[in-house]
Amino acid sequence: MLQELTVTPNDLDKDVNWLSDLSAKLKQSLLKLSTSHILKRDEHLKLQRLTESGANYVKCGTVVVTMQSPNTKAVNNMVFGTGDWFGNPLPAKYSYLPFQTAIWEEIEVLHFDNQKIALLADKDVEVYKWLYYMSTDASPKWLQAQLLGAESKEIRVVHMLFELALHNDEGVSRLYLPISQQLLSDMVGISRQRVNEVLVALQSSGCLELGRNSIKLTDIGQLASMLNSADLNFRDPRNKLIGLL
């Protein structure tokens, strides 16, 4: 049973990135219908239900959301961290793609049930402004994920390592990723055997060091060059990461 904690609005809206200039009335109404959830790494099925049933705001933590088309076998993987929105804000009858989730670290989210969002939209059309900016904000990740689906396993793994490092702790510690190969496999959507082949090759070339349930990026420049042939027009994490080191 998924435990829910109803959020008390008060000043909480100051801690939420609403993405646009919403009225205080709407923000308070949204917070009143939201629930707060803290999920550990092994509770990805609970997070999957939250993802499918509404919009979610990441208060802290990192999650990878996978959307898979049942007809084309396309797998799109997107990383969301603190301050990001993800999920399905539309009622279930308008949802076509199944979601899968992988939690990298403990995550805390505010959940906005899509049925309640629909009822609120009937009373306040400003809800559609919020939904519009939410979808616009996520579009670069969604579009980039579709392009990466056609790339090699090496590029997909390296790109995911860059995205995870961006959402890691500040400073040089960003380059130390406490993650197992199985979890990385789940995040990228490639079998563990293929992910291991890529990581072992990268370790042999001096790009990273493999530990017990950990990966340390040791040559960012060489890793970055491996993405030169990829189409990263919508979202290129390389400069962002290098600028933070």
C-alpha cells in the first residue's frame, strides 16, 4: 500500500519551481491536492505508479524515467533531479506509453494526481498554463531521448554517465557514481552484459574505474569526445558538467 502524506500549503510554494508565473490561488490549490512521498531505491514500482497516475515534482533525489512504445519498440530514457517535473498529468484514458522507473538514490516527490488535476482544470483554466510550461520544460529531454535511442550502446552508456554526474553531488565528487551495473542497465535500457562490455572497455582505455557498485569517471575529456558523433542538438550534458567541475 502506497503511503501518502497530504501537503500543507503555507509557504511550501516558495520551494517549488512552478516554471511560470502562476497565481498564488492556483499554487495553493495545487498544493492542497498534492501528496508527499519519500521513496528508497528498491521502491521503483511505487514510483512507477506515481509516474503513471499524475505529475511529480522532485524535491530531492534522482530518478530515470523510461517510456517505451509498444508498437515501435522505442525506448526513451530521461534523467530527472531536484527541481524537475515528470510523470503523466493527463487522465489515464489519454496515456498511451507505459512508464518504467529506476531510482538512483532516495527520492522525495510531490505527487499531483491527474484525476484531481482534471477536476481543478474544470474550475480554473490557469491549470492549462501550468501543464503547458511543464510539458515545454521536459521537451528537450524527451526529444533528445528519442535521438539517443538510435545510437550505439557505447554512446547511450556514456551519455547516461554524464547525465548522472550532472545530478550528483557538487564538486569533484560528481565524478564518483555510487551505482551498480544492473541499475545502470535498467536506466539505459540495455542488457547488463552489454553494459558490462562497454564499461570494461572504457576502463581499459582509462576513461573510468570500476568498483563494487560504483563507477568513477577519470577522463572526462576522452569520455566527452566519444559523444562527438552523436546528435545532441536538444540536450548536450558535456559542457554543463565540465563547467561545474
